[in-house]
Amino acid sequence: MFQKRVDQVIEKMKTDGLKQILVSEPCSIYYLTGVDVGPGERLFALYLNDEGRKVLFLNTLFTV
């Protein structure tokens, strides 16, 4: 996880008045986490909230 990048996103969220976001673009998730998965049509998402909570959602077919 690239904590500095995630922190920058969270600060921008706060500036824009957002409490939470769901990132579902694999390239964006890779940029923020370093996790490189080609999910195809399967769910792959990163949840971020304004308190710093991070949750990565992915299918059990993938190992990270």
C-alpha cells in the first residue's frame, strides 16, 4: 500500500466533502496499493473512507 498516495486521496475527499469512495478501476487501485490484478469481469474494488479505513474487495480466485 502506498500510504502517501492514499492519504492524498483522503485529503482531497475531505476537501470535496466526500465521506467515502469506491475505486473500481484496476489501474487506479494499482497506483494506490501496488496490487496488480487483471480481474476481467469480476469484482475488484478499493473502499476508502474519510477516517482512513481501507478495504480491498476481490474475488477468491485471486491471491494477494
